[in-house]
Amino acid sequence: MTTDVVRPAGGSRRRGTPATWVRRGGLSALVFALPLLLVFGVFSWWPIVSAVVMSMQKTNLTDAATWVGLDNFRAVFADPLLPTVVRNTAWFALLALVFGYPVPLVAAVLMSELRRRKGLYSVLAYLPVVVPPVVAVLLWKFFYDPRPEGVFNTVLGWVGLGPFPWLSSATWAMPSLVLEATWAAAGGTVIIYLAALVGVPAELYDAAEVDGASVWRKVWHVTMPHLRGVLLITLILQVIGTAQVFLEPFLFTNGGPNHATETIMLRVYNLAFASLGNNFGQATALSLLLAAFLALMSLVYFRLTRSWSQS
């Protein structure tokens, strides 16, 4: 025998009151979260607000700031080097995507197939990440010695290639930077892929092997679908990271030769610290334009790949 419960019209939920919210622990949760919110606001949101204000000022951080409105943004768009630095940044990102993006994936898949010493190879793959970036750049700068007796030129000379002018040539400078950046950052992505590969059910590989699938077919039909979400995340993270590249152009070539490796972030640095008068307003305006572009690109990217990543 069942009894129907008649609910009053308008629903049975009672509208919450501040006193009810306090009794349910809302005030305690707010007290515990307040230090975190305060730290996040001071170190994250306050610099963003300050950057927006500074982008509309003419200031060198020593003299009194002068309000100039959108003049800094107009000056950025009128900068004759803007097309060059945008093109250099896009070229770096494209090279890193074409040559650097597949390397961690291939390395992770190969290492996941190993039966022995997988941990050793994981450590070796991650080792470049723990090398201080400045030390890594100085080490590779030694390798890129353009003389015939340079490390890379000597090795290539054994097979009849070179010598190459690596960092002193507008043609070779950017690929040289991409090569070092890929070596330095690939290890972290390899570890991410290896962690994702652990979640692939082993019975799927067994079933594919019973069906006579080759290694390539197992990777394409079993491994790749399970890595789809991770691949999409690492792709957008790599694009965002390469669009903000600064260390390699700054330490390797300082934007040379003849601005061939000057990127957007290096231009921001030059406007703020290397130009006459230290124009922090224009530098901040350029950095905000880059941030707005990356935010918009990320939004469009996630909208376009939402269904594919969840399928």
C-alpha cells in the first residue's frame, strides 16, 4: 500500500535565509576561504587591473604617470617592428608544433611498450626539465658554436655536412631555438602522456593483438582515442607557451640577427627596459593585446573541439 504525498504548490523548498546559511557552515567556509581569496586577489587580479591601468598611461615607473588613454595601443599598432615580431612568434610556434609536438607523444608510446627499464628511460626523458633554463641555454649555445670545430658542426662533419652558422644566420637561428626549446620542455609532456597511457585497458591491446593488428594499428585505434583529451589540452598549452616565448630568443640571440628572432615577449621587454625612456605603457599594452588574443583563441579552440574531445 502506497501513500501519495501531496506537495504544496510552488515546491517544498524553503527559501534560504542568512541565518540558515550561517547554521549550515557557510560563514565558516568563507572564513577559511578568505585568506586564499585575498592572496589570489593580491597576486593575480591586482596585477591584471594594474596592467590595464598602466596600458593607458605614459610612465617609466619613476616619474609621475601621465594618462594617455588609447595612445599606447595606437603606438603599438604603428610600431614598424610589430609585423616582424608577430611573424617571428608565429614561425616559432609553427616549428615547435610541427617538430616539437609529436616528439613527446612518440617517445611516450615507445617507452610504454618497453618491458624493462621503463623507469630509467622516464628519468632520462625528464632530466632536461630539471636543468635550470639559463644553464641549458648556455650549454646549447656552446654546442651551437658556428666554427667547424663546434660540437654540432664536428658531429655533422663526420657525415660530410656543415659547418652551419646556427645562431648567426637568419635562416638557421629560429630552428636552432626550437630545437633547444623542444629538448628542454618535452620531458614534462612525456610524463603526462605516460600517465595517460596507464589508463588504457590492457585487454584492448590483447583483443587487437588477437585480431592481428599491427603496432601502428594498435597505436592508432587503441592508444590515440584514449589520449584524445590529453592531446587537445597539451596542444593548446603548447600554442600558448610558444606564443609567449622569451628566454630562448633573449639569451641565444637577443632578437638577432637583424630582428630575425625577436618575438612578441622580447619586444615587450625591449619596450620596457631597452628603449629610450623605458616606455612601460606601450610594453603593457602589447602584452595585453597578446593576452587578449590568446584568451580569444583558447575560447574558440575549446568551443570547436568540445564535441570531439568528449566523443
